Amino acid sequence: MELLCLGLNHRTAPVEVRERFAVGSTKLGDASIELTAMNGVFEGVVISTCNRTEFYLVATTATEALVLLENHLVEKTQLEHHDQVVPHFYRKQKSEAARHLCRVVSGLDSMMLGETEIFGQVKHAYQSALGAGATSGVLNRLFQRAFGVGKKVRTETRIQEGSTSVGNVAVDLAEKIFGHLKDSEVMILGAGEMSRITAQSLVSRGARSIFVSNRSYDRAEELAKEMGGCAVRFDEWQSVLERVDIVISSTGAPHAIVQRADVEKARRARKYRPLFFIDIAVPRDIDPSVGEIEEVYLYDIDTLEQLADEARARRQKQIEECERIIDAELAKLNLPGT
Amino acid sequence: MDHWILILGTVLAAIGSVWGMVSVHRGTRSLWTIVWMLAVFVCQLVFLGFRGKEHGTCPLTDHGEILVFLSWALTLFYLLVGSTYRISLLGVFTAPVVTVFQSIALIPGVLDENPQKFTNGSFWHEIHSSTAVLAYGGFALAAVAAVMFLVLDKQLKEHHLKSGLFRNLPPVRELLVSMERLLQIAGTLLTLGIIAGFLMPHDHKALGHLLAAVAVWSGYGFLLGLKLVRGLTGRKLSLSVVIMFILSLGVFAFV
């Protein structure tokens, strides 16, 4: 018996190829049982996310099973240009396949290094295969161990530490200033895509209400409606400043929109409460001197990018330690087929 | 015997300080700080129990006992308030203060070597002493929270966000709310202490102490009133709380 893995991911295949092999989350069990119907295959699990589709098999001989699986996929997806698609697949056998699964579960093979969502996605795929009766001794042991390794990697290293996107850095900072965001109000200046994404992240973490101000009032109303907030006319945003805690600015203005005097005017009414400005516009929307006001925390796009870059670099440095844990844990497993 | 208990409590607090600092440096939060502080609290209770039995009254008769009582109040507030407001890191900052206070109390001559038995203790005197020192424990903890705020504020302002300390410090708003609540609790206790102080039999020397306590009460009252009515930036509030606490310790010069 030999363990093998055939797969493609965001690094080996463009989206138009990946989508051909994607399997819906409700069909993972059926897809797994289909694998075991192939000659010489005893167990199978199909993992499918937006960035990868992978097939884990236990078969009599890995090389024969790989050929069978490729033919099965070509037939199933009705590909006309078989030779152009097959090179997008990676093939891993025995211990390499086990090691690859542990790397996937630990987030080391993800587009965003160290991300945690993949853990749940693999668990769901395995449970679907288990529920369909497509797994047995080898894959059950392998997946259980991979989940244990994934947990160990996350608790014993700093692979998931820090935020690696500008939006998440901004949200983490907001939580460092205000704690739970359920008591925080947010104002968006400029209804651009970046402000929308950042504001959505804040709302998803509990931010109470959103005010949207934009030169085009119709666009402000549209975004406010989408986010369940209120639109504010662009010449009235100063009055809203008195009540909000977080301001996200991303207008296309060629000069600073928020001047120090605007904030100074609102301080007394705000009773000098902390105020967090996120300036993601280029050129900047908020005059840098606003950051000199005692209770104001001002972060521009460069600072946020730098913080995200630093977090990414810190995660990169953790890879070696993660690989060491994976190797040590797999050595203990002594799994047949590897 | 009582000295040995105090030495043990001080050593435990010192270990708690080092342990806490190492955890923070590593970027983790150690629950052991709470365990150490609980052990320190027990030592303080035993020490104060011994001294109280020897005096036959509340053990606040010399500067050494006042410092230990203050450390006890500080530890009590930390154990009660720290967990309530989820600011367990406060222990990391509290333990060094307790270590310093108790170390000073252990300097020869600060604690009375032969505690005397008091037979003329008054009820109001004991209420005054205990509530006032408890109030000081609250003010001390507010000052600790203020220092934490000042550290966090500086890091956020200067965009220095990589340290283990930054990761473990509670949010700005949580620190400000905790500080305000601690000032309110301590202020209420000090009010009770001052009222009891005027009700107890007092001589000319005690009047100076009481007037100093009233000055402290007015200072904190003004600060809280200002925060409530006009509002204050976190930095100004924190600096005022730290300065007020240092100045207010002068009250004990009159004891």
C-alpha cells in the first residue's frame, strides 16, 4: 500500500484551470468515494478550496494510481486539451504526501502564509470523506496526525502572528485602541473600494454604526445602504467627527481633506476621547499634523503597509521552525504507505 | 516570626515581578502572576494578623506597617479588579511596586521591633486607618494603570508595535475606564476615611494629617470632576494620576 497526493494550487495553476477541478463543499464525500471505486485504490479524500484541489489516495502502487486518477479527472472534467492541463498538477508520494498535507493544514502552503481558515476546510473535507466511508486505517491516522501537527505548529510558533493585510492591520490597531468594537462608531470619507473593505472588516468585528461621506452623495447613500449605515453630505462630515471613534479616509482629493483645525474644533465636544484616523489615500487625505494632537492616533497607508510587511517577514522566519515540528511529528507516526 | 513572613512575601513578589517581565518579553501572558500575587497576599495577611494581635488594634502604627498595609491594599485591588476588567497584566506592574514597598518596610528601623499593645484604640480611628489605606491601594493601582496607558500611548503614537509588551497591554479605552473606576472606588473609600478621621478623637498633630488628607481628596475630586464635566485626554489624566499619587504619599509624613 502506498500513499499519494495529486493536486493543483494557486502557485501551479491559474484560476481558469483551478475552477475546472473545484468540488463543491457538499459534494466532497461523493467525490472521495468515487476515488475508492478506481482499481487498486483503497482510501481517498478530496480537498477543495478556492486556492487548491487535492486528492489523497491509498493505493496498491502509487504510480499506477496516479495514471488512473489523471485519466479519471480528464474524463470527469471532459478536458479537450489534456496535455496542457496535466502539467499544472503536482504529484507527491509516500512520506512527501504526508508532509505536504501537514504543511497545508499548518497554513504553510497557503497564499497568505499561516492563515487559519485552511485548517477548518481540510477538516471538513476529511469529515465528508469519513462520513462517506472513503477512509480507513491509513488516511484516518494521517489526517488525525496532520490536525494535531497543525495545532502544534500554531501554538508553538508565531506563524499566525500579526496581520498581513492593510485592512487587518487597521482593524487590529482599532481593537488595541478601543477593545471590543461594539461600542465604536466609524466614519468613512470617500466611498472607494479600500475604505469599503476596511470598514467591512471593522463591522465584521462588531463596529456599531457607520457614517459614509462622499463628494457624490448618491455614492455615499449607496455604500451606506450596503453597510447598514448613514450617508452624510460631504460638507457636513465635521459635525459627525464629534461622535465617531474611527475615521477611514480614502478620497481621490489632490490635497488634505482633514486639517488639524477640523479636529481641534471637535475635541471639546468629544471630551478628548481617543480618535483613530486611518488614511489609505494617496495623496494623503489627513494632514500629518493631526497626528500631533494628544488623543489622536494617525496611521497612513505607508505605515500600515510597513506593518503588514513586517508581519509577513516575521511569518517567513517561522517556516523553518514549523518544518522542524512537522518532520518530528511525522517521524513519530510510522505510517504504513509512507 | 512576622519579619520572616514579610521577607517571604517580598521574595515571592520579587519572583512574580521577574516572572511577569520575562513573560511579557516573550510576548506571552502568564497566569502564574496571579498565583504569585495570591501567595504574596496570604503572606501580607499573616503578617498584618500577627501585628494586629500584638497591637490589639489595626496594624497601622508605624511607617513599616503602613507600607505593608498599602501593599496589601494594592494586591487586594489587583486580585479583585485585575480579573474583573481583564487586565491581568496589571499584576506584572503591581508586583514590582509591592516588592519596593515591602523592601522599604524591611529596612531596619522602619518597622517597630517591639510592637506595643494599645488599650485606648477607638472604633473611628480603626475605620479611618483601614479605609484610608485601602483608598491608597486603589489610587496606587490607578497610578499603575496610568503608567501602562502612558507606555501604550507612546508606542501607538510612534508606531512601535513589535514588542511583547505592546501585544500584552490591554486596549487604551479599557485602561482609561479602569483608571476612572479605580479613582471612583478609592475616592469613595477616602471620603469614608476622612469622615471617620474627623469623628475619632484627634489632637493637634492629627489635625495636620487630616487636613493633608482633605487636600488629597480635593485633588482627586477635582481631577475626577474635570474628567466627568469637561473631559481630559488620556495622557493628561494618566500623568495627573501618577503625580497625584506620588504627592499624596506625603500625607503619611504626618502619621
